Amino acid sequence: MHLDTPSPLNQALTVVARLSRRDFMAFAGAAVGVAAGGAASVAQAQAPALKSINAAEAAIFRRVAEVVLPVGGSALTPWTPEVLLGTLDAALLGTMPPHVLAGLKGGLQYFNEGPVAQHGKRFTALDDATATAFLDAWGNAKEVPHRALASGLKKLVQLSYWANPASWAPLEYDGPISQRNGLKSLGNAPLPTR
Amino acid sequence: MKKHAIKVEKQGLKVTQAADVRDSQLHLKADAVVVGSGAGGAIAAYELAKAGKKVVVLEAGPYITSDKFPEMLAVAMGTLYQDHGGQTNSAGDISVLQGACVGGSTVVNAALCFRTPDYYLKLWAKEFGLTNLTPAVMTPIFEKVERNLHIKTVGPQETSPGALLIGQGMDKLGYPQGKARRNIKDCAMTGFCFSGCTTDRKQSMLVTYLPWAVAHGAVIHSDTRVTEVLSKAGKAVGVKGEIIDPATGRKKADIQVDAPIVVMAAGPIQTPLLLLKSDLANSSGQVGKNFACHPSMSVTAEFPHEVRDFHGATHSLYMDQNTLPDKGGYILLNAIQEPVEASFQAEPGTGKPYVAYMSGYKNTIRLISLIHDQNVGQVSWKDGQKDISYFVDDQDFEAMKKGLIATAKILFASGAKRLYLPTTHISSIDRVEDVDTVIGGLKNEPARYKYTSFHPQGTCRMGRDPKKTVVNPHGETHDVKNLYVVDASLLPTSIGYNPSETVYALAHYVCDQMIKTRA
């Protein structure tokens, strides 16, 4: 990709161009798991230091979360940036292979610069309605990377929120039941007799 | 001579973990080394150990005892699944899920079992020369694994609120209700199959073939990633690997196992990667090619009343009237869905519509459409990283659309008031009259849909022609003697049904051949 004019968008595109298409795209689907103890332990933590993303990247994720999860006024459990970003960082981003995390970081910059051409502002500076419309528009974009980014970033913050058992109570979902119901292990099966 | 009594431990498994290793170099000798401890590897370990072989099993994943299974999918993904649940195709739009722990995918699957349809056995005989895998040969093997793994049809109580609703919809539309057959004993109906069965009701390899293999003397090493298959003069002679501390990700020791039999059972992604890295068994150029994965999509249905599809049998109901390729090429499966899964399967719209959608979680259920797909993908190394290059074929996407249309009509007939499609753009359907138009208008585009695959397969396919296949009809690679494959890599074509019982049966068949050859 050749870009003549230095600008934040062009710089972001240059970063993205350096990444292979595979790295750039793979992060979108690479966010399913929450590593052991991630949700539960991070939920207890007080403003844990973020290890996988810097402050600027955290600010983009925070703004995405504000737009994707506007739970105020609903029955859903309120969230705090510290806990949500802590879960995201420790349990999702922290387990990504380095090349996938690098793809995410490039994509995150690209996404944040996305609204500049049309709205003259980065995503983090958009008002709620414009940011919401922007995410929906990219989810239905012709450009494959736009769809992948909108879908992938939303998925990351959604998982970070719903992996926390504190988010389940308003849904009346009761979570793990075997221990609560005193279910016993059947143990190993006996050897086959024939 | 007095026979030594074979005793199976009542609980747990003797496994050498990274934490148990004290030396920086391990050099073991065995009659057979098995790479992977899932469906194929565990069966091979048991059959070979029972035949008197000294067996070493090397598993890349950790050993997690069932009492540690979390009953939380998000946490289970992090501990029990390949790449912490993050494994995808190169486009990032298909989540390719595999177990990565002692017991492999059998620990985290939904225990659904189907015999390989005769249609495919005949197809494989005709197109791949597998005239040895006749229904007459395979039937007794299916019967054996069904006995060993307690594979039974669900009882009337083994269902879920969602399955009951879907069954009503099927009845109204005249679709046959398929009752699931599962390798589960006395199901506790928690609905947590995908997180591992914490009370050992699921008859996974963790509580069946692996403890049986250990009872016969097999040794299992977890946290041990094989890095090279060794060969000499056209024969397999062992493997090299690394023992990785799962807590730090750092190498703890190097390991080499010398063995005149090497059994590959690392799964249809890792097995070809390892063969490619070892530069073995690939004179056909087919290693890693012909990847298929049974892409699936979940449609979420919202009802005007509470359903509370929180617990029950994870899968209990299916519809396979249209599963064979000439009938449509799709199968429908019900499945319980916990909030984490529900949170990203639908696209109701960013912000308030999403909050409203999730607030109605207790009123929702899902029905899965899974397709028989063409073997159009490839697993390979790119820039030192694994690459799963796979895009849903246009013809297969048409099968998916047929499956989604049937899914949607069944869900409306079940009483749903709104359906959400698994797309990246906002998509819902409020009236059955709109189903054909909305789903019929979907186009096959990358990163447009939220696919999940639980069934990667086909990357070291079996067949008679060494120019077109990797493994011969008896499971040994064409190129390297004593190098066998017993995982889902073997499947010459995708089979449209959950392939676990096919893998169990093929592993038994290959082991029978191996043992007969050496008798």
C-alpha cells in the first residue's frame, strides 16, 4: 500500500498494511476464550494495570464499550471500565498469540481513524448517536476489514462483560449447578468386558 | 503363568505433567508413541497397550481433572480449548473449536454420536478405493464403541425447554424428530457439555479409554508438544518434543521418545502441521489440503414468554431429513446456549437494541444449522504460524441458506415472535412470510457471518492412491512405514454428521490392522 500524505489515517493504514491480511483478520474471531480465573478474579480486582494495551488503545476500547453496552436505565448490571478492561486485558488479549494481538492493535488504530473522513473526528470523539451509527454502518460495510473490525471489537467488549458472573443476575441465569445440587462424580468407567 | 490383574483407577488419571518433570532432557523408549490423547489417540493407546505394547502418549494440552471443570463456557474456553478458544480460519469468521487438554475434544464435545452413513462408506469405496471399510466390516466396530462408551438414545427426560419447543415446531411442519444418541451415562442435565462434564457423566476419553490404557501400562505425558516426527530409511522411529510449563509458557525440558510405531492423533490441524514441519509423508502434496469443517450457524429465537433454556441435555434433538448432499446437505441441532454465547451470536443493532436483546435472554433459544461442506480448505505454515485457509464454498453456502430457512420456519412454528440471524449487520425476522426473502437474499461473503466449527477434518485423507491421498486404507502413511494416523484427518470427505463416532471406529479399525500386521 502506497500513501503519499502523512496523516493519522494514513499512518494507521500503513501499520495495517504491514500486517498480513491473516493477522489483521484473525483477531476478529480470536476472542472467544476467557482464560482460567480471568472473569472471576479480575472482577474482584481494583483497577489492575493493563499489560497488553496502552492507554490510547484502552481509551478506544472504553469508548467502544460505552457505545455497545449502554446499560444505564436498563435492568442490566452496571459495569466499570476498570473491571471490563481488566477482564479484556488479562483474559482475552493476554492469551492472544503475538501476531494476532499485533493485528488487533493495527486494526484498532485503523478503526479509530475510520470516522475522520466523514465526521472529522476519531471514533473516541464521536457523540453516542454518531458512534452507534458508525459501528452499525461498518458492520454492514462493503469492505471486509470494516465488517471484521466492527464485529470483532464489539465481540471483545461483549465477552468481557458477560464473562463476569455478576452480569447474569438480571437475566435470571443461575450459572454452574453441579456443586450447588450436590451432584456426585461417576468416576472412571470400568474396563470393557469384551 | 499367573496373569497380572488389570485394575482401573476409580477416579482420575496418572499423568506426568510439566510440574512433575525434574530433568531438562527426557529420553524414553517405547513400542509405540501416540501423539495426542483425544478420540483417536486414547483408543490407540488402549488397544496397543492391551496388546502388550509399551505405550507412551504425548499430549500438548494440560491435564485438567474433571472436578476443576468450571461450568462456565468462557473460562472453559481459556483452559480446555485450542488457543484458549481463539482458533479461527484466516478470515477470522469461523471459530474452529478443538479441545486442547488430556482427552482432547472428547472432553468438550456435546457427546452426540452418529454412525458413518453407508452413503459415505460407499462413496469412499468408489472414489478413494476404501473397499475395506464396508458396512459389514464397520458395523461390529460401531457396536463395540457404542458398548464401550455407553452410546444410547436420549430418554424422554433427557431434553431441555428449548428442545421441547423446537420439537413442537418440527411436528407442526412434518419434520421428523431425531432423538440424539450420546456417550453419556446417567446425564445430570446441567447443559454444560461444552465446558467439560464435571461429574464424569459424559464418557469422554478422560474417563474411559485413557484410564483403561493406563491400567494396561500406558504412560501419559501432558504439557508435551511434539515438534518433529523422526524417521530413518522410510520408517518412523520416534518423535521429539518439548515439555512446556503451562503456567509460564516456558520450555521446561526436551523430550525424545524412540519407538518403532508412531501414531498421529493430534487432530486434523496439528497432525498435518507436524507432518509438514517434519517434511514427512507428503509425496502426494496432499498433507494439510482437503480441509473441511462443517461450518454451523445459530439462529436465536425470541419468544413472547419465558423459556429459561438454561439447563438440560446440551443436545437432544436433531433433524436430518436433508443431511445427505443430494437431499440438501444440512442438519439441524438444538443446543442450550449460555449468556456468553448468546452475547455475540446475534446482531440486533449496536447499543440500546443490544441491551434489549440480552435483557430478553430468558425468552430465547437457538437452533443450529450445520452443513456438509466441500473439502476446499488447507492447513499450512505461513511465516512460522499455522494458517487455516478456508472460505465457505458458494455451493455450500446455498446449503446453509436451505438449512437456515428450515431452521427459521421451525422456530416460528415453535412460537417464536422474532429471529436473529448470526450476521455482522443488523438482521432479524419478525414474520414467517419474510423468511424466504430475507435468508434467500443472503450473499456468501467473508467476515459477514458468525460461523462456528466443531468438526475440522480431512487434512491427511485416507485412500488407495498414493498420489491423491496421504494414508493408505489401513491407516499407515503411504510414504513412511509404521507412521499411522487415527484422527479426523483421515476422513476422505466431510460426512455432514458429528464425526466423533466415525473417528472412534476408524481408530479401532486402524489399530486392529496395526496389531494384526505385527502379530
